[in-house]
Amino acid sequence: MSASIQTETQVAEVDIAIVGGAMTGATLALGLARLAAKGRPLSIALIEAQAPGEAHPGFDARSIAIAQGSIFELRRLGLWPLLAELGTKISNIHISDRGHLGMTELNASQFHLDALGQVVELERVGRVLFDALRHSRVQLHCPAKLTGVAPEADGHLLTLDNQQRLRARLVVAADGIHSPVRQSLGQPLTQIDFGQTALVANIITDKPHESWAFERFTATGPLALLPMGDSQGQARLSLVWALEAGQAAMLKSAPKAEFLQALQQAFGYRAGRFVDVGSRHSYPLCLSYMPRPIFHRCVFIGNAAQTLHPIAGQGFNLGLRDLVCLLEVLEEALARGQDIGAAATLHSYLALRETDRRETITNIEFLVRGFSNQHWPLVAGRSLGLRLLSWFPPLKLPVARKAMGWR
């Protein structure tokens, strides 16, 4: 009996345990810490397998675009001042269809904005966010890997690989596309394989990017170039290139000159001449989503709830809207003295997210399928669509609102 009591005392009680500390999980933890600092009674734990660094899968050498709407939300959470100096502006976006006449531009000045978004390097962002976490109210369990999830009537019992155990009234799974929480709880995931592989790298060009981003649709899929901060006086662009798996493997290991020549041929010279490339990485592209991203006292957000094709750069931005809505629902529940993990609270969150998730997922699938083939009716339709955006600027507003992540 005494041994049983001793074991029970080793379980730490928390209100919310977040599993996964990459961009979405770390941002949510800091948002909850800010909520707790406003006087809301809230204990928060963040469980993350490894600290930021080059080997961290969520804070690696990639860059992501943070939409203007997401920057507004980050500013509201008090987090954008921490990240602002890491960002490179996207003032203009050029969209084109290789081998066809369709092209258009989105310009921040058209919408009376300073920028349509900002590009940040994930490795640098990770270090900043974790430094903030170490100085916050969040109980940071890192490095620590989740090894078990046991549902209980009033929460979940979480076991970590360092033998620590936590009992949480609410678990938030922000643990990526292969979510161990989702797998442990046996929750379904729908997946659509696009038959494409993303090749990512940093590119050096011979002329400044002047805050231009580029999206070029090719026969194999979209090719995106995002502006990055200069390095040692060299202009840099972040490349995401969707290719067939065999092409991606060949170009990933091709000699530098051969790779740059292939990229130049696929993209053209609108961004200048490509003169160098950094390390190349690749990953398969698919669309995955949970039809119902809630479970008993558990919410799934970010890539654990849905993973998008990078065609429109909406992955983190959709995940950020997940966590912002969750913060709103939890704040209201706390203000009313309600159980933050109760079914009613989670269903309120689900209702808030349903339309945005469905529309974003549907739009991304439409874009991938519509711009990754050469059937002439679709080619003619998309070329005309891009031309209409150029000829009739008012038509750009709904496109820009989606691109900027406005709710």
C-alpha cells in the first residue's frame, strides 16, 4: 500500500500539457503563459523531445512565410516583438505558369500595407522561442519524449522517457504529422498522396530580391522562392520545389552546377542568375487531416491535425489560427469558471475551426490538382484566371485575403 502511495505522489498535476514544442506548440505555450500572467489560474507543461538546433525536425534549416494576418495575431499575443528582427519582408508576390501566358502580381502597396508577410528561418526562431519559454511560467520538459498516454475520467496520464509522469486535465497534441498522441489514442487520419516530393534549399542569386516572392507553376508542381536576409553581402532565396520523386532524388544529389542549371531552366531569370546553393533536403508531399481533431480531453492542432502541401505557404498560418482559436475558447472557459477539458469546451473549439479548416484544405487540394497537370482545359482556365487578376485588380482582394491569412 505504501509503495502505491509513493508512486502516486510522483505524478505531477497540471492543467494543460502540450506535446510537441515546434512552432505551433511553443507559440501556444507562450500564449497560455501570457493568459496565466493575466491572473487566470493555469499550470502549463510543454513536452519536447529535443532542444532547437540543426537536428530538430521542426526548427531546421527551412524557412517559412508568416502571413500578414498571422503577424497581427502574434503581435496580439505579445510574441512578434521577439521575432520581428528575424523576418524578411514579402512586399510583392509574382505568380506565373511556366510555358503559358498566365501571370499576375500581388503588391502590399495595393492593399495599403507595408508587407504581405515575413519570411523567417526556423532554426533561429526556435532558439528565440525556447529562450522565452525558459523565462516563462511554462514547465518545460525538454529533452523528454512521450512514451505513454492513458486516458482517465478527468484527464490523461502522460509518461515520459525520463520516468516522469504528468496528469493533465487537457492535452494539446502539437506533435506533428506522425503524432504519437494521435496514434496512442487510435484516432483516424485521412491522407492524400500527391505523388510529389519537395526539394528545399537556400539559393544565392546575383541580384537583390527587393522583397519579392515567387510562385511558379511547372509541369511537375509548384516552385516557390521566398526572400531571405542577406548573408555576407549575398542575396538569398529559400527554395521549395515540388518534383516527381525520381527527379527530386536525382537533383538532390546532382553536382551543384547541374542543379543550378536545372533550376534556372525551370524558373527563368526573373529573380536573376542562380550562382550557388546550400544543403539540399527533400520530403514527400501529401495532404493529411483529422476529420475530427478533438478527443476526450484532447485537442490536436497544427500538423498533428492537418498537414498541407506547401503550394500557398499556409501550413504554419493555419496552425496558428488553430492555437489562437483554442486560446480564445480556453480564456472564455476560465472566465466562466468552466472545465477547460470538458466536452462542451472542446466542441466550442471544433465549431470555431470547422469552416476555416475545411475551406483551406479544399482550396489547397484544388490548387495542387489544378496547377500540377497539363490538360489543356485546365491550362486554359488557370491562365485566364491569372490574367483576369492582372486585368481587374479588385479581383485580387479575396486572393490576397487568403494569402495573408485573414480570418
